[in-house]
Amino acid sequence: MPEANTPVLVAVLNNQADWQRIQEQHWYRVPLAHAPRRMAAGILAWYQTKAFGAEGGQIRWYAEINHVSQATRSQLIPEQPAHPRAQERYWRLQIGPLQSLPQPILAQRFRRITFISTNWQQFIHAKQINDLWLGDSLIEQLSQQLISEGMNVARRRLHDGNPPPQGTCILIPLLNQLELQIGGQVLRFEHEDLIWDFAGCLAQIRALQRRN
């Protein structure tokens, strides 16, 4: 069973040919030009589009990522050497056995999705696509971890002009970011940084605390 913070990447699956490769050859391709900023996920899952009929508009299948490499399209699909994108580069994600969720994660309507970054805890409990976006739950997870390590933690918005208590770790939610203040010093994390490298973010926070 993956740990709660294990990063999960949800990718779009919009054709049967890629699905066949996933099932038979156990790999999935992501164009470098459209790839998310980080590719260090532990789990890969797929949002199936209308091309899958009754299984469209949902996330049912996932697998562990065993290896990540790069290749051109012609190297990945040599039977199509004349394809217009034959020389474009792709991430090749080698995966383990396919697994299915007990209940698929549903979209309330068909959505245009490219990639969703989330973590295992959020993924395994999600019932709808919107449940995958971490938002405040990610900040709460970080807050609880810092409290468990003995830090004083408070949350406020930017418009709150009250000075923070001495030595308190202040968490300020921003759009797709989290600002953290300790003793007047500031760290900023993208939400994706907290998802993909939670341990690394914690290490930066601990280092900042030691300097104050």
C-alpha cells in the first residue's frame, strides 16, 4: 500500500491504441512539450475520455511507475516512422500491473483534463474529479505535520495585519501557492512542490526554523 504522501499523476487517456500499449506493453507516453513540470510521481492513473464509451468521464485504472525515461515517438512507435511528430520527444513511463479502484472517480460532466497532480491519500478517497485537487487539505496536512514536530503553527490571509506571535510558523494560502513565514523570513512553495516533494519542503522549513 503506498504511503499517504505518495505523489499520484492523473493523465488523460483519449485513444484505444495507447490503452492497448498500457495493457500489453506496460508503458505510457507523455509529450515533453505538454508534460507537467515534475514527473517524479509514484503512481500513474488515467482519466478516460469519451473515446471509451461507458467507461468515459472517469478514473478507474492506475499502476505504480517503475521507471521513467525519454525517447522520440519513432523509437516508441517504430511502426509509424512517417508520423508528423516522429522526432518529438516523450517521457516513457514504465508501469507495473494495472489495478482498478473499488469505485471509479467520476466527472460530473465530461471535462477537458491534461494532468492532475495529487497524492495517494486524496486519490484513494476521491469520489469525484474535484476531490483530487488538494487545496486547503494539503495545507492542513502540512500544518499537522509541523505541529507534530513541536512547531507553533497559525494560518492567516494576507490582509490580516496583526503581527504573528514570536517564533510561530505562519501559513498564508495563495493562489496555487503557500507562503510560510518564520521570524520575518519567507518561504514560498508551489502546491505541486508540496505534492511531489513533501519531504524536501519539510526539510526547508526545518532549516528555516533552526535559523530563527
